[in-house]
Amino acid sequence: MIKRFVFLSVIGLALAGLPAGTKADNANMPFPALMNSLFGPDGSRATPRRSYQPRRAAPLPRSYGRQAAPLPGTRQRAHAGNRAPVYGSRRGFDRRFERRVVNYETREKPGTIVIDKSSKYLYLVQANGKAIRYGVGVGRPGFSWQGTYSITRKAEWPSWRPPEEMKKRQPWLPDYMEGGPGNPMGARALYIGNTLYRVHGTNEPWTIGQEMSSGCIRLRNEDVIHLYERVRVGARIKVI
């Protein structure tokens, strides 16, 4: 309180020394900087300063975060230009299941298909004790089957309509999917008897040699095309 009284007294004395009717001139005052902070140019109360308002951060660009890091266990393949990266599978195709001609002793006639689920091979019987051997993926545990049938139909880039039993197990599946590179039926399909099973292609070549389907037999797309061109409707197919 004492400091405030002394401060105001000094100001009063400074103003009292001015001639009557003369307005306060900040430039002639002994403390112009101090006076300007207290009074306006005409001696009135100065306009109070605005309180400090922190600036809001600018919004992030729309492209921020679009190129996410690869998922754990995946590897990134570089692409030219500004296209988004493509993430590959954890494993490639197992070369043990490459297509090849092998010796194959059987009583089956040439043109017969024999599928050995335990070894994950499909044999297309040829003459002179030979066969074309293809690697396949087969049904997972609980979806294994066997028997002798015939090929009742062939289709290129087949469409796919998941059976009701499959949709009950996997309700996210579509009701219908047109044929094409993204279709899990792959490039070709051979329909087996009056069953729901098929020999078909796949766009997931790393599944060859595995037990992971719902009962169908899958081959790489290049292999199912090769097989398709050599099998006729009515051919015998044996699953063992």
C-alpha cells in the first residue's frame, strides 16, 4: 500500500506542474514510456491489452498416415511411382511341389487323375508308367474325403457361390463372386461328380502342400491351367 501511495503521489506532482488547460503531452513527461502504459494520448485511461490466446495447431495434411508400416511377419515389395506398397506373404511357393513328369506305377488308365492327400500330390496318369505330378493343397482336418468319381464339368475363371454350410462357418463370405484373378477359385475349375468339391486354382500359391481348404483340391493357377488342357469331361478321378 505504501509503495502504491508514493507512486501515485509522484504522478500527481508531475501533473500539477502543468499550466492550467494544458493537456498532458506524453513526449514532455519525465516518464513517457510509463505514462503511455497508463494513459492514452489525450490523458484518458489506456485501452487494456488483450489477454494471450494460444494459437491452434494447423490440421494435419490429408495424406498423413496413409502409408502404414508393414504388418508383423510381412515383407514389403517396392513399386515404381507413387503407388502404395504391396505386402507379400510370409512364405513363397514350396519348390518341392513344382510340376514335373515322374515314374508312376498304377493300373489306372492314361488320363485318370489320382490325388494322394497324404503326400499332397495330384497325378495325371500318362502312358508307359509315367505321370505328370502336381503339388496340391487339400482339406484341413475334419474336411478330408476320398472316393472315385468323374469330372462332370470344366470352367475357365469360374464364379463362386459359397455353399450354405460354408457360410454358416464363415458368415463374412459373399453370397456370390464373379470369376477373375481375385476369386479364390482361381483360373480354372474341374467339377467332381455331384459333390460340392472341385479341383481348382488359387491366388495363394504358398498354400500348396498344406491342409487348409474346406475339402476342395487346389493347385497354382499355372498348374491348374496346364491340367485343365489335358483333362476331358468324363475323366476318372480318384482321391485316396
